[in-house]
Amino acid sequence: MMDWKEIYESRKCTADEAVQRIKNGDRVVLAHCVAEPITLVDAMVANAENYKDVTVSQMVTLGKSEYTKPEYKDHFRFEGWFTSASTRNCLAEGYGQFVPVYFHEVPKYIRKGIFPVDVAMIMVSSPDRNGFCSVGVSCDFTMQAIKSAKIVLAEINDQVPVVYGETFVHISQIDAFVETSHPLPELKLPDICDVETAIGKHCASLIEDGSTLQLGIGAIPDAVLSQLKDKNI
């Protein structure tokens, strides 16, 4: 049986070589949000002429989402399980598809084949001494995508933190590795106006010490958080 280091070396390649495994008609599922493998995504877009009718499925993206540009609509079809600023235009113009779904249901739909996965593109930490990588700060549906995918392509990014729990994937489960080193994508803090500050103060006045909060994304949730400094949450 091959040592994991031998497997790693035999499957290590460039991003352009890795995305050659994507075939016409495939569904490519991208790891979620801050775990999006931007080097692999950029390589996929750069090789767009090699693809036809490839579906790109994901939820929140902090990337450029260039595969949603109109000039690529014969090559890529965006299927959004959520919408982001960079993906809304293709939905509004009618050449992308929005699939409303509860976040917690996505792993189940992948597992049952309702959302089939031909290729999973992920970003993981450097392997540990036993050959295990962590999917880091965004495991959610990524782990099920890895288990269900026919092909798994991974960025090995040494800036991905190791997060414990059900977050580990062994080198032998990955078909191609691209070594990278770059910061994880970040969601910039919104500018909070006077109205949003007032809303935040009012909401904070209704929150009791010891409360459990579920917060969304945007200026108002951030405004609420900024007013909780004196609370014991």
C-alpha cells in the first residue's frame, strides 16, 4: 500500500492540470464562502473554452464569480443555493438559476443525489503527519460534497487553519492537489449609518443577558452586535 506522501506527490499538479478533470455537462460544487478554492476557480474560468454546459453550484461566495459573466454562459451555468452580490446579475438576466433551500438541508440533498456532485473543488489545510487535511473554518456541506463527489480537487493552502470535529479528509480521498498560500477570503465590515445604529440600539435594548442569538449578514446585524458591549451574552 502506498504511503500517503507518495500519493500526495503522485497527485500534486498545477491548477490548470487539475481542472482538466472537469468534463462537459459536469456539476461542480464549490466549498462554501471563506473556504472557496479561488485558485482552482480562477483556473476553471481561464479554461472556459474547454467546457460546455458545466453547472457551478454553491451558496455564499466571496469570490469574483467570473463564471457568471454573460460571455461564459455557454460554458458555465450558475446554480445558486443562495445569492451573493457577485452572482445576482446572472439570475436577474435569466441565464443563472436560483434554487431556494434551507442551509441545513444541503448535505442531505447532496447525500440523496438531489444535488449530484461530479466534481467537488475544496480548500484544505496542509496534511498532518498521518496525511489528514482539515477543511478549516467552513465544513458545513463541504464534507458531504467530498464524500459524494466522483472527483475531488483540492487547494492545499498553508493558511487554512486546522479546525477539529468532522472536518478531516485523508490525502487518499483527493484526486488532485494544488499547493497554494494565500489569505482566506473575507467579508468586509459594512458601513453603518445613523438609522442602522438606532435600530441596533433598539434591538439591543430587547436582548436580555444570557440570550442566544442567531445573526445574519449585513449592516443591521453588525449594528446590533456593536450595541451589546455591556451585555453578558
